[in-house]
Amino acid sequence: MSPEVSEWLNLILRWIHVVAGIAWVGQTYLFSWLDARFEHLEKSQSQDDRVWMLHSGGFYSVEKHKSLKEVPPLQWFRFEALLTWISGFSLLWVVYYWGGG
């Protein structure tokens, strides 16, 4: 493999890996925060308490579902984790096995 191709592949895979990893960790913190917030609301037993979130200038009320009938699958979270792993192993292959590092 030519050095130019190897360097470009290395750069592209590193950025994909970093961005996907940041998104994956960010979703993990979001879901952990939501879970802790819902546990706090369940202990308070108040009907007026809701979890409110702000995103893109809009306010959203978040509800916890007790069954899986109405909950959509968490596709983005799955793809963020998959992309982080695939880009990490691809980067490992490029750097150590193809000698691109």
C-alpha cells in the first residue's frame, strides 16, 4: 500500500472512530442520567413531577414505559457502538498489520 493511501486511510478511520466513540459515550451518559432521574421520580410518588429535556429549542417531556409494546428500538445507540468497534479494529489493522502508522 502506498504511504499516501495509508495515511489518508489512517486519518479517516481515526476521525470516524473518535466521533462514533463520543456519540456512543454521550448516549450512555444520557440513558444513565434518565434512568437515575426516573428512579428518583418513582421514589417521590408525585404525579406532577416529569422529566423535561431541551433539544434544538424545543422542550420535551420524557415518559418511562413499563412494557416493550410501544417502545421503539434504540437503533442509533446500536449503530454508534458497532461503528466504534468496526472503526477501531479497522484502524488497528491499518496501523499494525499494513504498517500505516
